[in-house]
Amino acid sequence: MIWRIGSRTLDLTHRGLIMGILNVTPDSFSDGGRFSDPSRAVEHALAMVADGADILDIGGESTRPGAEPVSEGEELRRVLPVIHAIRSQSQVIVSIDTMKASVARAALDAGADIINDVTGLRGDAAMIQLAAETGCGLVAMHMIGDPQTMQNEPRYENVVAEVRSYLEERLCVLTRAGIAAERIVLDPGFGFGKTLEHNLTLLRHLPELWIEERPLLIGVSRKSMIGQVLHSTDMADRYWPTIALTSYAREQGARIIRVHEVKPNAQALRMTEAILGGGS
């Protein structure tokens, strides 16, 4: 199970990756404003690397349910200084979490390695061509609608079959555009146009979402689904369940786990892989 990111080739057959979340936005659902200052953002980024992050995922536009879009200029103002500073101090793999091709291009020019697009590269007509031209790594996610509308009574006849079909379609579209399949990771999009039951059903059936040996990325860290299960609105109550879900997702075949707290989730990932018999 290979993921090609520019000139790097990562073998994820036995060893998964931790993607550390760095939101440089004032309105993220879980840590809004904590890292909007570039110096604090860079300090946190380097701490995540020290704690075991394989990838840093940097986002300058909130995609929480109901989030208002931000301008290209504002998004660039938020992310570019952070990417430049991280790249000057570390060779860690950097992902840009954006729906805008112009932001993705500027981020790649600044040293980013991956485009993580919650629209599955559907939101901006120029995104697929950019990805084909640059050789970067890609994350294509499933989402209904957009962040403003996605939680307005999402409905499926069969959520597993429909999410799988969507991911198959995106993989086909991207490869037909000249993007090698080995560069693409797929994300079922937990919390993006799904009810609690949809999310739980997808978790029960993760192996059915594995398509043509493309790695699955799972992002459930601190999400409201955890609070709903626990009947709690306290964000602190989502800490340990996130770690449990990291171990569960890896056991079910996921290879990239996107989290806020890097160290405990990295430890859970490595422990799970030791039990599975292939991690190091």
C-alpha cells in the first residue's frame, strides 16, 4: 500500500501515519483562535512533530458545520507564513487543507506536499489540473453539499454503499485526469453530511471502503459524534474516545489518522500495529 507524495514514496502496508491538525483559524470547532497567531502556530506544529506527527495538516478556513467561507486573500494570509516558517525548520510532510486551487498552489510553492480537499477536488474546477501538474499527494474526501449545508438532514439509502461509490467515482475521475492512483488517499468524511448513525455505520464497515489498495484517512478527532454518544458537551470528554477510535480504525485497516492530540494517538497507533504484527 504505497502513497507517493512528490519525490517521496511511503509504504503504508504495515505502518500507518499520524496527521496532526493545525487550524490557523479563529473559528475552528475545537480550538478556534488558539493558533491564529503564526508564532504560536509554528510552536505547536513543531511540538506535534516532536510528539510523533508524520504529517501536519494546515487549514486557514473552518469547515465545521455552518462555517462561513473566507476570502482567498484571508486564507493565504493565515496559512502562508506558517508553512514558510515550518518548512524553514523541519522537513515534516505538510498538507494544505483547502478547497481553493489558488490557495493550494501558493501553499505548494511555499513548501507544502499534499492537498487535502474536503470537496473531493470538486469545489474548484482548477484543482484537478493543479494536482496533475504538481505531483503532490492528494486526499479526496466525501461530503454532501458544503460546510454551510452538509448537516441539513443528510439522507442515504445505504450510507456505506453510497460513500464507497462516491470514492470510487472520485478515484476514477482523478486517475483519468492523469493523476497516478498511488498519489491518492481517500477519506470517508466523518461528520461531513452524516448523522451519528451514519458515522457509526461507516465505522462498523470501514473495510468495505478500502478501494484498489488506496489508503484510508480517518478524521474523527474531537468530533461531535463522540459527544453525542457520551451525552456530553464537554470537549475534554472527547480526548480518550478519540484515542480508542485511532486504535479501532487502524485495526479495521485505516492507514492515516488525523488528530489534534498527537502523542497519545501515535502511541495507540504504534501499539495496535505491534499487536497486528507489522508496525515498527
